[in-house]
Amino acid sequence: MTGTIEKYMIPCVNKQLFGIECLGCGAQRATALFFSGEFADAFYMYPAIYTIILLVAVVIVSIFYKFRFSRQIKIGLIILNALIIVISYFIKMKNFIYIQ
């Protein structure tokens, strides 16, 4: 990923104030990595990137085409995303504590 994209990214206020990453840290970089074709790096940066993209796609499709069980699918994807985000955050924080 080029350094020019990083200039325009919003900094994490939580990390600046407290020195600890928030649950969303890495999402911007993962999105930039995804759109630049670096799919594995995007996953390692923010594991929920693919389920978030899937959720956004389902939401957009359900706006234009009504399909059966769309509400249940969206709720399931939201729960899945929340689980992935929280679990990966705790793994990241566990590794952060062990490193220091």
C-alpha cells in the first residue's frame, strides 16, 4: 500500500489519547488493502473486512431487490461481524500485552 493513501486516513482518537487501539482500528487500512488487491494482508489487518463487505453487499441488494429471509440474513451477518470484531480485538490485545 502506498504512503499517499495513509495521509488521508482518519486517525484513531482512542489510540492517540490512551495508547490502546479501539475495536475499529485497522478497518480503514484493511479496506485500502482490499481495494488495492492485497486480500491476505487486508484479512490480517482486520479479520472482519470480508464479512463487513458481504453485509454491505446484502444491504445494497436488499434495497433494490426484495428477497426472502433478507432480514434474518442481515441480523445474522451483524451478529457474525460483532463476534469476529470482538474476538479478534481480544486476540490482538492479548498479543499486545504479551509483547510489552
